[in-house]
Amino acid sequence: MTTLSRDAPSSSKLKSWHLDRSAVVYIRQSTPQQVLEHQESTARCSAENP
């Protein structure tokens, strides 16, 4: 489990209670076959994140 450092840059929008909250992050990796079958999604993601 990874935690956010309390030394992170401060922001007027980021309050201490935000850092006290837990978060669950779900990462799903596509199989090579799924990547081949859905190339338009890969192209769209690449265009959004150059």
C-alpha cells in the first residue's frame, strides 16, 4: 500500500482532512488480445496524453 507524503506541495484546496482519508485505487490491465481488438481506445488514450 502506498501513502501520500505529508510533505506534498500544499494547495489552498487541499485540506488536512483530505490527507486523512483513505482511497482505494483499482488498476485493470488489458490482455494483449484485448489491446489488439480495441485499437481505437489505445489511439484515443495516446491522443489525450501525448
